[in-house]
Amino acid sequence: AQSVSQHNHHVILSEAASLELGCNYSYGGTVNLFWYVQYPGQHLQLLLKYFSGDPLVKGIKGFEAEFIKSKFSFNLRKPSVQWSDTAEYFCAVGTGGGADGLTFGKGTHLIIQP
Amino acid sequence: ETGVTQSPTHLIKTRGQQVTLRCSSQSGHNTVSWYQQALGQGPQFIFQYYREEENGRGNFPPRFSGLQFPNYSSELNVNALELDDSALYLCASSLAGSHTGELFFGEGSRLTVL
């Protein structure tokens, strides 16, 4: 069974700082990788996803993530964060035909101080 | 808004009771999956329904069961409630065939078991 590890459970940054949230997974086969975000009081929504091709993927609101297969990693980055990026961020892995669901990490609570 | 609606939003039950949670999927989506999110944890896959049949299941006991109706709406039933069942229950809809694609989540039903 696959697992997902997010390195930081709580991150506090100032506006305009650069962001990198770590995500590692354990699974030996082909994976689909996702970052979901949950803003305060809102539902989970997709930030970006990787299925194949260019390992550097771009998502909404200036976020990007890089898939490094040799490191089993899919780290999320943003060069300059804004106060509105305050949210809970979840890394998730999907395998097989999708009927096994997604495996989520425990999440990183990001707080951006103005 | 995702178009995925869940009810009720909050409920309180006692140990041993049974609960039914409901979900209406986004228009055009034929697949529904359910996740349990305990406090401080990421969502955990319970099961997935497609064409009114369960076609994938996570590591949850049989007292967690579900239904999908012809209009693709769904129910999650939990029998013999235990204290550890206290959690946010998330419903997500998607389109079969894009199984590696985006899940659209509802805002969840928060269950408290006393």
C-alpha cells in the first residue's frame, strides 16, 4: 500500500517569502500526483496535478510542483506568497485505475503573516 | 462552489447508533467516493461507487457501507458507531474515464460520536 509523507505540519511565512512544501510518497509503480488546498471555511480543491510528461507542473495562483521520480518526491513551490495563501495543503497520490482512491498526506497548515 | 452538496453538515450520535450521510454529485459526474478526515489528519479513502456498485474500497470495516442511486447521488451508512468514527466525512465526485483526474469535494458532514 502506498503512503504519503508531508514534512512540515505547520509553516509560518511572511508575505513575499518563497514557499516550498515537501511531499514524499512510497509506491514502486506508476503514480498520479496531486496537491489539494483547503482555504479556511471552504472545501478541498485541486491546486495542481501530475500524470505524465513534463515533471514541472504549474497550477492555479502561481503554484508549481516538481516530480522527481528518483526521490519519490512532489514538492510544491511558490516564489512569493500572499496573505490569501493561508490554507491547509494536502499532497495526494493515486495509483492503478483510480478505484483505489487517493492516498493523502496529513497536510501542512500554512499561515502567511501580512 | 463545486456543485457537490452534502447533508447534514453537522450531527451528533451516541455509540452503537447508526448514521446515514448523503451526497449529491456534480452534474455530469458518475463516480462518487467517500473519505474520512479525522482531526489533524488527511482524508482517508473509504470507498468508491460507479454505476451503482462499489468498485473500490479502502481499509474500513464492513459496518461502513454505501449506496449510489441512478441519479449518481450517494449515501454513506455507518452502523454500530464507535467513538473513533468522529470525523469529517467528505464526498467527492468525478467522471469515470478521467479517473486520474480531479476529484470535486463537498464541504463535508461533521460527525461527533459521544
